[in-house]
Amino acid sequence: MNNIHGRILRFAGTPYEIGFAAGRALGAKIEETIHHYIASLENSSDMERLHAGALPWLRGLPQRFQEECEGLAEGANLSLQRLAEWSYIEECEAKQCSGAVYLSENRVWVARNNDTYVPELWGYATIRAVNGRIPTIGFSMQGDVFAPTGINRERLWLHYNFLPVWDKPAPGKPHVPGYVFLTEALELCRNLNDVEAFLNTTDRDGGMLLFAVDGKTNEAVLFDCMCSKHYRRKLTDGWLVGTNHYCACKDETLTDDESSVSTVDRFRRMEDLLQALSVARTPVNLPADLIHILADDRIERRERQLVTAYANVACPNTGEIWYTFGGYPAASQGHWQRLEWPWAAWRT
């Protein structure tokens, strides 16, 4: 296990071996994180549903994730029930995020704010090499099996934002939460076609706006995903923006309430700033210009509970990854550092 300031972890082996090694390395920190996270969400979550549904939910996940969770629980001397609750509570919470992809000098960059709860627990990176799968980097909480943001050795970048839905998974078809889908996709997919094929075979438990960038080809797509359908948005005018509403189909959830106003306002503000960046006469300064956009007063979230907990700016083509290793609100006050590409050198 390698670490920088205690926030970068590296594991390799079978899923169980990876989980067990993480549990042994982190020990009581895992229980502290789980207790703090769940306690902070008790007032907004259905705790009866959480306790009853967590373990059956875990047993319905792909075997690879069950094995890592079993190893993590044993290594950290935790009950599997408690560990399952940590991941399952995500099913009970809606979050709001902002993101964009931007084309500069024929290379695609991605910028991402993850707006979530308990921001002090985020800002960690885990580099995994699961036997027989593509090695990945996941950005999440310390010791977390799943991640809402990541990149793999094939230069495939994925992250997702929450989207509301009005449909359900197709009967009899495999379906998983967005964070499970993303973690699995990073380990199995090498390009955008692979990602779309995976979307076709695996439904989601809820909606997600999936950002996908292939650094090998500098292709970028946003998938507006319902539970059983998805719509594809291609890069146009040199950028793509996504927040928490659908753009590729009619959004039946948009109203005049606060959450709808927020997602539309953040979307328009980010579009305006990217357009201004695109037509500016001065040379683009990356990643600083994208960090500045993420830290904008109308994009970064600074409420008491829902806060921009971590932020990323990356160029998958060059392997350049900037990340906030702690500190929040992350875009403006986070500890931005560059994460060195952990695998063999890449020729662009």
C-alpha cells in the first residue's frame, strides 16, 4: 500500500484479498467513517429501511463486490451488515453535482464537482488492480468499495451526477445503483462503445448523468440515463455541461421548486463560463481555468449540509489528474494536488 498524506491507497489481488488488505490497513478508521457518515444522515434517511434492506441488497450485487465487502468486513473486524449499510444508505439520498467536458487543443478535459453530505469524509483515492480486470483509480471516501468518479488504465474516465427518474428497471433484467455501475464499468470497459453496451445490458436503480471520456481518442459523451433507458449527448461547440436534469429528452421532473431552479441555474452558469473561456483572446490556462469555473459562486455548493465535498479536473489523454485531497468547499478551498499517473508511461 502506497500513500501520499494518507489519502492515496493502492491494492491488488482478488476482490476478497483487496478488501481484506484494506480492512487490515485502515482498521478502526472504517468503523469511525461508517458511524460518522450514517449518523450524519439519520435525520434524512429511512433508518428502518436501511437496517432491513442493506444485507439483502448486498447479496444482490455482482459476486465481485460481495467478495470485496466480505474481505473488508473481516479485515476491519466489522459485521457485514454494518458495512452493507454504509453503501446502501446511498440508495436513500439524492445529491446534486456539476460537471463539464471541454475540448482544448484537440484534447478533452473533464471538470467535476461532487456535491454531497459529510464533506470531511471525502477526498481519498484508491488504486485497485483486481485480478483479471482493468486497473482503476476511484475517488471516494476512505476504504469505500464503490466510487462515483474514476479512471482506468485504458484512459477511460467516468463520473456520474444524480438524475431523478420516473421509470423502473425492466423486469428480470440486472440492475444496480449508479455507483456500482460506474465501478464495474471502469473494470470492464475500454472505450465508449463498451460503456454503451454495458448500459444496454445492465439497468440502474435510479437515474444518472454519466460523463464518459476516452483519452485514447479524445471522444466524450454524456449519457442521460433513466433506469431502463439512456440518451446520448455528443460533444458540440467544444464543450458539454451536465448538472441534475435531463437535456437529451423531456425532463418530466423539472418544476419551480428549489432543486429544479438550482440545477438549471448551475447548468446555465457553467455553459456561460465555458463559452467565455472558449472565445477568450488570452490563451487557455489549464487546469487553472477549469478549477476557477468549478469554484464559481453560482456553481460550487456551500450550504450547511450539501457541500462540494471533492472536485476533479483531468485530461485522460495525457494522464493529468488534479484532485482535492480534503478541504471544502472543495473547488475553492480544497487541497488541490496532482495525482501522478500510476501505470506505464503513455505516448500521446
